[in-house]
Amino acid sequence: MKKVLAIIGIVVVVIIAAVGFYLWRGYQEFLEVQTVQLDPQLTVYPGGGGNSILLTSADGSVALIVDTKMSSAAKKLKNNVTAKEVIIVNTHAHKDHTAGNTLYPQAKMIAGAYTKEQWERESGKDSRYPDITLKPGEEKELKIGGETVRVRNMGRAHSWNDVVVYLVNRRLLVSGDLVFVNMHPAMHAKSGANLAAWKGVLDSLYGSFDIKILVPGHGKISDRSCIDEMKSYFASIENALGDQTKLAELKDKYKSYYSFPGMISFNKVVEFMSSEKKNK
């Protein structure tokens, strides 16, 4: 009996170690930062939490950062910021997009119109509340060197307030977590996620912006086609709810999408949609 228990114990330890390694590897992959230089003044930093962009004026005196990442990735981004004047736009309040804000104590921060309670719940109690908050539908225009930047609160969708940033001359949209590329979206009701509103906002992006390049909240840099892919993803799962055969087929179709156990996955999306449909 002791021998059997010992074998069971070893098996359990091996399983726990394997799961732990899998989670650790997934987390490290999530924190990995890449660098994509689009032009001398504009750099995109995919990964390390939410995707970020760094736009500087030609003389290097002013910098715009959209989303500041988290953990060690936030520090890697900070190392590339040399401008004296820094403006930060947070597309929404989730920590993987805002945790690096604390590295820029003198920066001017712009975000959606979260209440202070909502902001602290999503971003952390020690997170500084934005200096400028935009109400749903409100837009602010910035000048960074020769670039005109439009910052607009698209309203509730992925979160209570989803802000996008559009670089007019470059026809580049930073969508935040309104768009995920090759990755299952995070959908949490307590954070404001609402499928109907989300689909409506995706539709409105077409009419609001002339998009050549799209930087999603997570995933590779793309173009406006990834909006259609996001809409198709939502529609296919929504139409398959309650049909296990169709859901199994879709799960296989999207098996290459990035997921993180317990947080983001195909099953989590189905669970959210099913709950939302039930509560209508």
C-alpha cells in the first residue's frame, strides 16, 4: 500500500511540475517584447502585455506612448523613451496595458472616463488616475511633431471605456483590445465586456477611420482586415451556441489561437457568450 501511495505521490508531483512549467512558459511568452520600427519616429512594441506604440517628434523632445505594458516588459519600453515631454494614452484600464504608467510620474495621462473606483479595481490601487478623461464619443486631438493624433473613446465594448488612437498622416489605428489577432479575446463582464456593444464598435471603426495599418491590443500588426476577422470570430461562435458539434468544429478551427489556461481560451469565450445570452 505504501508503495502504491508513493507512486501516486510521484505522479502527482510530476503532473504539478508539468502544469507549472506550461503556465510559466505561457506567461514568459506573453511577456516577450518585440520591436517593429515602422519609420524613424514611430516604433511598435508588440507583446509584453498589451501592444504599445512610441511616437516621437522629429527633434525627439515630445513622445506619445500608447499603453505602457507590465512587469519587466514595461521597463524595456521605458528604456527607449528619452523625450522630456511624455504623453501616455491608455486604451483601457487593464493592468497589462497600464502597469508601466508608474515609470512616468511626470507624464500627462489620457484615458476613458472611468470612475476612480473602476480605475483602481482594474489598474490597481496604486495606479494614478488619468489627468484627462474622455467621455464615450469624445475625441481629443494632439500634435506630435508633424503628426496629427486623434484619441477617441469608443465607449463600452471590451471594457467600460475603450479608447482608440489614430495617426492621421500614417493612417494607422491603435485599437487596444477591441481587436485581437490570432488570440482568443479576454471577455469579463465585471470589466464591462459586452458582446453587442463590442460588435457595434467594430462596425463603427470602418466609418470613423481610414485604416491602412492596425495595431491590435494583442497579436501581430495587421490592417483593417483583422476587424472583419474579429467580427467573423464573434459571429461564428455566437451562432454555434448550444450546438456542441459546431462548437467542437470551431474550437478545432481556432486551435492555433493563443490561449492562457484559466484566463483566455475558446472555452472561456463560449462561457461568457452563453452566460450573456442566458441573462438577456
